[in-house]
Amino acid sequence: MLLRKTALVLALATVALLASTATATAAPADPAPAPAATVAAANPVIVVGGLSGVAVAYEPIAARLRGDGYRTFIYQLPGLGLGDIPTSARAFATYVNQVRASTGAATVDVVAHSEGGLVSRYYLKRLGGTATVGRYVSLGTPQYGTYVANIVAFLGLGSCAGIVACQQMTIGSTFLADLNDGDDTPGAVRYTTVRTLQDELVRPTGNATVNDGATNVLIQAYCPLRVVGHLGLVLDGTAYTIVRGALVDGQVRPNCLAL
């Protein structure tokens, strides 16, 4: 039942995003794409999906990355991310090595949505992934948990209706206490988080940030009239300009009018 409800929430979020018109009083200059030669030599990019996120849902952002010249792969979480997050992280570690082997790249960059950001951050922090990842960008990831998961239990639907990953994304969970113990940003990886005030599934939205030197970007701090939901973070043009800038170690300069 919770899976159907989650799918419905995501569907509604998509409809709302497509129906909304986002404008801004001023539009900072759109960061120019990196030169073709630079992108060709760049790390492969792995787009990591979130809870109940099928791979095809991430084709829009993957297509943007490919259009900018990046070798791009989509990682769908095992069992659609319903199971244990550390177990998913171990599977992700295997996938990273497969991408490195197939491309000949020593390191990859990660663009992760929602739960995918926790899976990939666990890989970095607990499974030695800092040696194989150059940049980490999370989109709407409940780095410090979400009240949405707590509410499921509060409403009498059980402990996240038996969904392990939901339990682990609850504020104060044992999993999050372990993940957030010590340095949030280990290694030489460049960490960027992106969040939006209209995120329906990460509450409070400030929990989508990490400490210890990460670049934490709130879309509405630059584009106050921009409306972006949770799923919209992988569809929205402004969000993508932040991702693109992070992948070239650029300054945070979102294009508020990007489509």
C-alpha cells in the first residue's frame, strides 16, 4: 500500500511541476557548458535513483548530461530501494567498479536523488568509496532524516509499514546516527547538496544538507519564485544548472529561467 501511495505522491508532484510556471525577478547568467575537450576527459557520471524510482524516471537528467557530453549511467536501487540502505550501498560499490572497468576511468562523479544520496554517501563514508568518486551531488536527499517517515509510524501504519529504507530515513534512526557520526564529507571528494523549499518528502528541508565543508544550495535562495518539488529536482532546468556547475567545480550561479 505504501509503495502505491509513494507512486501516487511522485505522480502528483510531477503533474504539479508540469502545471506550474516558474519565473524570477532576475536571472543570473547561465554557466556556460564546459568545453567539449574538457567534458570528454571528465569523469563518467552515475545518476543514482531514489526510493521506488525506476531508471526511466531519471532519463531527463541523464539526457541533459549526455547532451553536455558526459558519459552517463543510471543506477536503479536494488528492489527499488525498499530494503536495507547499507546493502544497497554494497551493490552500488560493485556497480561503480563496473562503470570504471567499462570506461577505463579511475574515478566517477555521482548525481544522486533522494535515498540515492544516502546510498552513495554510505558508500563514500563506510565502504571506501572516496578513492573512486571525484564529485558527489545530492538532490533532495534526507541526509539527516525526514518527518515524512516518522509520520507514517505516527499514523499507525507500523514502523514505516515494514519498509526498511523508510525506517532508516526516519529522523533519529540508528542508520542515520551512524552515517552522520563524525565527518560528513570524508576524503577529497567535492560535496554539493541541492534542496528546494517545496520538497514534499524531505521535511524539514534543511535536513537535505550536510556539514563539514559541503556546498549546500537552496534553489530559492537564488531564485525565490522558482517552484520545484521533490521529483522536480531531476526535471527542473534551474536545478540542472546547479548540477552542471558542480561537475566542473564552478561557482554556484543557477539560471532562474532555465527550462
